Amino acid sequence: MDTRLWDPQVKQFSKRHRLIVVNLPGHGNSPLVMGGIPGMAKAVHDEIKALGLQNYTVVGMSLGGMVALEITGRWPNEVTHLVLAETVANVADSNFGRSIAQVFLWPLRIISPKLIAKLPASAMGGYRRESGLYVKKAIAKMTCKNAYAVMKAALLYDGRPLFDRIKARTLVLVGKKNSHTHKRALLMADHIKGAEYSEIPDAAHILNRDQPKVFNQMVLSFIDGS
């Protein structure tokens, strides 16, 4: 995706907080970096430190949530609040599972994202049509190289060893209509000390666009309530 993913949040969040929205490496106009999710986390952390910030909240969705988890686990004394939206700490449970999944991922190296973007909006992870249309437009702008690299990074990542390092207050959010993430999201909430878990009704994977008012209220209440 790109920073436009967060358009429904930017205006309201920026009324209360200094807001920094970044394109993850390999997304939007941001170049790829080496090192998978840890490499992406370092790149984002470098941007944060270049701004002179000592403490901050991290909000990430899907693969961005993996990056947020990695940042919070590696620099636990900097992050005050962590929001993991439609995120899992790992996609596959074993090296064998990851190997099998990579076989199915291989076609992304040659299939143009523009072809994937021709799928119906309803197949794009959004419960509302608007959410799916945004995803279609964003995917159509990606290259095969970037699409394959970011999907592979998510597939190979395992953030579970970081659970015990996280000190930030943590909120795990899922879309009720996307049951695929629920089990692993609950696992994160159970293993991160003090983490809260909530489901947003009538929302799927792109929950911040499916139900922006509910998402905004829940996240801002979580951040501002302590």
C-alpha cells in the first residue's frame, strides 16, 4: 500500500498528536531494503530518530503491524503505545510450512500486480467496496519485484521471540469479518504482557477504512486514556 491507506485517520489524529505517516520500504515511493521485516523496521526507526523523537506510539496494520512489532521489541524503551491492527506475528509455524508457502508465492515474481488489481474489489480484503477500490489502485502501482519481496518478508517473519521484550501498552485489533487473523492475533494478545484485544464489527482486513469512525475512536481512546 502507501500512506493514503491512513487518509481516514490523518485529519482526526493530527488534531491531538504529532503524526508521522511513512511509506514502508517497498511501498509507495519508498525503495526496497534488505533484511525482510527487521530491515524494514530499522529503516522506519532511522526515520523516527532522524526527527529527534525519543518516545512515540507505533500504529501498524497487516505487514505494517509486523514492522511495528519489530520496532517495539527492538527498542522497547522508546515506544509508549503499540497498536497492532489485523496483524499476526508469524504466518507459518515451521520452516517446512514457510518453504511450501514460498512455492505458492513464486508466481508473484512474474505476474504483474496490474493483473492482480483486476480482481473484484470484494477480493481485496475490504468489507466495504471503497476499501477494496483503494487496495486495487495501490496494488496496480506496485512492481513484481516489490510485491514479491514484501510478501516474502511477511511469510518469513516470526516476531514471537519479541513478545517478552515489549513494554509498551498494546492494543490488538482485528476485523470481525476476517476470521483468518483472529487465532494468531489472540495469541499475540495472550503473550504480550497487559495487551488488550478487540474486534471491530462489519470490518475485514482493511479495518481502518471499513469502519474509520470506530477505528479512530478505539485507537485514540487507547492512546489518550493513559
